[in-house]
Amino acid sequence: MCGIIGYVGKRPAVPILVEGLRRLEYRGYDSAGVALASPGDIAITKAAGRLSVIEQRVDFTQPQTQGIGHTRWATHGAPTDINAHPHVGGDGLIALIHNGIVENNRSLRTYLMQHEVQFESETDTEVLAQLIAHFYEGDLEKAVRKALHEVSGTYGIAVVCADEPDLIVAARKGSPLIIGVGTDEHILASDAAAILAHTTQVVYMGEGEVAVIRPDSLRLTTLDAIPVAKDIEKVEWTLDQIELAGYDHFMLKEIHEQPEAIENCLRGRIDVKEGKIHLGGLVDCARELARAKRIVITACGTAWHAGLVGEYLFEELVRVPTETEYASEFRYRNPIIDDGTVVLGVSQSGETTDTHSALVEAKQRGAMVLGIVNVVGSTIAREVDAGVFLHVGPEIGVASTKAFTGQLAVLAMMACFLGRRKHLSPTAAAQFISALAKIPDQMRQVLDNTTATREVVKEYVDCDNWLYLGRGYNYPAALEGALKIKEVSYIHAEGLPAAEMKHGPIALITQGMPVVCIATDGIQYDKIRNNISEVRTRGGSVIAIATEGNTEIKEMVEHVIYVPDTIEPLQPLITSIPLQLIAYEAAVLRGCNVDKPRNLAKSVTVE
Ligand code: F6R
């Protein structure tokens, strides 16, 4: 959550900070601010609201060549001007920006108040700024270390001091920070998107590390000042990938990127001719994996929905008992983990605290821990025993789209890869792989004709309650469809396994209520047809997602959106696209800010 940027170099800092914040705004957008350090002074501009407010207020001609900037997603304290970051300590001596939560902020606040410190805001961040100022005796690095020793909780911080203006001290625990390395300059950021315009050479800060950053030097140590040697790495993402490229919204751009994204995800990994899957990240542990007696998939939100598809895939193709758990629940419920358990975390960002903590817990209990992650260099990617990257490119839209289908594609490849080491015959694997190879073109087919979806949405856009029904592999797709429309259009929607509807939720159905039914061809088609009748008998209006060529369904429902035929385990890769488009169109028609939905932000790094 929250975006962090810092600059020390030779160029004026304001344009670099503001442009960096613009690229990070997807991480939080309820307030923003910048602090510019010069000898004896720190100039702060901060305000509640979108970054545009800061852009109007900040003086772009200021000469300072170092500073920090922040875009906030509120946790402690409402989004107001005062609660916006940066926060100052010691009467303006120190300014700090922070992502995370200082859990013991109350006791620290009491301690500081006993030392005559006065607070302006309700935030935990101001407590940290004041604590650093309290310990400051002419050496910012030392004061930061001393203060962080007193803190429990999580943080990614950047601190500047009026006495040492050419210096940023940064530290991370549970919240990512990356340092871009340029010529006579360094750019600190919470993710690579803010750095790419300047350099692709980066240093990833590790857990518990402190960075002392000056224009021409960079030193990393542990919190206890033990030096840490670091390699400079190259970020593979390009600037084009994080720009709108003519689309109105990142969500729409990313929906349309899916055919190419999935091609990139599959490239070099599926061999249709040989009927084989190559997953480089799993080669070393393939044997151990094949011995797994149980697989636990853990994730949050959309990634959890992908995990649920993974559960079905693993049980069908690998025949190993698999369960998918919300990471936040798994972590705290004393889970049973034994030698034979493999725990697989699914996360686009690789930074989600709940998922990361669940994996840490599993590792501590002796499980082999795997990751399916999009962001290379992220915390989860670095800490798991092995894993597979999505390679779908950066996802900027807050509502996850291409990462979801990327997760499905990787889970499908993993299931086939492991299945071949267990029960899956070469012929079955070859058929599966050849169906998978067709998915990008089938996605293109769906995306080439989106008019029908728009027309359908127009009819129901004023309805405040929707249901999404699916069976088998399409049950998680229904959950995901409901989540998408909730997130971006604020329509209340529920996703259900279609048969569950009659056990209660059917009471919700009223005349004209939109019910999206995923009714593609497969072993449960007849069953979902019955569920459709149940809905229609009660006056519900059915929008069916059906397989091309199914003419019968037209007679049964109000609207049909056709999708190309594929095997059942891969259907969610295709059926989720019209569901994403329904959510997008509803949001646009309702005048919602698609890329910055209310109360949300990308990458949840708090519990
Ligand atoms: C929904 C969405 C979230 C994320 C969830 C996990 O559109 O994006 O539900 O899926 O916060 O995030 P990652 O995958 O980054 O761990």
C-alpha cells in the first residue's frame, strides 16, 4: 500500500518526485506529499486528495536536488491534509514517509509526550518521525537505527534531515523498497514503476536492511549496522508497459493485454510437439514435489480465486489432496503441516502481507514453500524455496485482471507438470497442453467482439444487486466475476457455486435481478441449465456465458455472451474475460474511477 519515492542526485528533485508519485498512485491515492531537503530547512507540501492537488500546490522551480514523496492509503487516521505524509519530527528537523504500521505507536506516543513532544496528527508515522528526532544527535543514520529498535510492526521508510540534506536513510521490514542506481544519483521507490523512467539498474533492499543513500554512494547494512553486500540487478519491465498506450484505463488495457500476456507466460514452458511442460523454477525440486502428500494453496482476493481453480486442477491432474486457504486464516489457525505438505503461495505483487506471513509460518513449520508470483524481486519471490513467475508484465490497474489469468495459466502448467510425474498419461498431457496453447487466440476472439457485453451491461447497470453462478472450474470464475464488479462499480454482487443458490441465496432473486450464469459446455451443463430455470422461474434475468454453437440456451435466457470452446479445466481462462468486461463497463457507465476504486489500492502490505 502507499507509494514511496526518494531522490538524491544532481537534478532538481520536484519533477522527479511528482512523476514518480504519478506512477505509484495506484498504490494509494487518498493523499500525497513531498519534502525537499536543503541545508537547515525542509520544505513540505502535502494535501488530502489525489496527486493533482499536490501538482497544483508544489513549486516545480524549487532548486533542491534531494527529497522524498508519498502517496497514501490511510490506515491510522483519516485522509486529511494533516495526516498526509511526509511527517516531521523535531520542529521540522526531520521528515519521514512510511508504508506499514507501527503497532506499538500508542506506547511510543505516550513515551514521547512524557518528553514534551507535541503531535499534530493521529498517525503512527508521526510517532516514528518524532522518535527519530528524539534520538537525533547529529547523525541521522544512528537516530533511525535507534528508533527502529524500539518499533514493532512493519515499515518501509525514507527519512531526510535538514542537517544532512544530501542524504536519505531508508529502512524496510515487511514493506518493499528498491533503489535505482543512476549516474551520480539514486532513486528510492516502493516499486520499480517509479524508477523505470530513469534507470533499469536496481538494488532490492532485503528484509531488515537499512540503506544510507547519497548521490554518489549507497551503503546497505542490517539494523545492527552489519554491512550487506548487494548486486545491482536489471529490471526487465519497460516504460511502455506501465503507460496507458491509448486506452482510457489500465484495467481495460490489461484486459486487452491478456492474449499476449498469456503467450508470454506460456512461452518456452509448453512444448506442444513433445507434449511436455518445462518449468525451470521447479526442476530442482520436482522429485520432492512429486512426493507431496498434500498441497495447500494460500492467497488473498483474486489470487485466492485462482488458487481455488488450482485446487481443482491439482486434484484432477495430480491426484494429490489439495486445499485452498485464505492466507489470513491459515496463518492464525495453527495449521497442520507435516513432511508431506507443500504450501504454495499465489500473489501478483509478491508483497501481500497476509500471504507472505502465511508462507513464513508454513516454512517455520517445515513445509516446502513455493510461490507463483508476478513481480520479480518481490519479497515472496525471494523467500520461497522455488516457484514460477507469471511473466504477464506489470499490472497497474487496481482490479487484477491479467495477473488472474496468468495465475490460472501457471497453475495449469504446474498441475500438468506434476501430473506427468504421477498419474497423468502422456496422451492426456499432450491434449491438455495443446488446449492450453490455443488459449491466447481464443482470448483474442472474445476480445474482438465486446459490443454484446457493453449492450447487456447498459440494461442492468442501475441494478444494485447481482448474482454470479458457476459450477466446477467455473465456480471460482463466478467468485472472481462478482469480486470484479464489486471493486470497480460498487455494485453488490455475490458469487456462488450454482447449486448452492437453492440452499438460501435464491431468496434474494426478484423480478429483473441480473444473474450471470457461466453455462459453458461440460459435464455439469445440464445441471446449470436447471439452475437457470430456477432463477428464471423467480423472475431473475439471466446473462449466460455459453459455448459458441449452443443455440438452445438462447431460448432459455435473456442474454447470451458466447465464448470459444476449450476443455473444462481451462475454461476460467476464457470465461473470466467477459466477466472482467462486464465489471469494467458497469464501472464506466456508473461514472466510477475504474483505476482508482474507492477505498482500495494495489498490493496490501498491512494485515
Ligand atoms: C482484486 C485484487 C486483490 C488481490 C489481493 C492479493 O482485484 O487485486 O484481491 O488479488 O489483494 O494481491 P496479490 O496477488 O498481490 O497478493
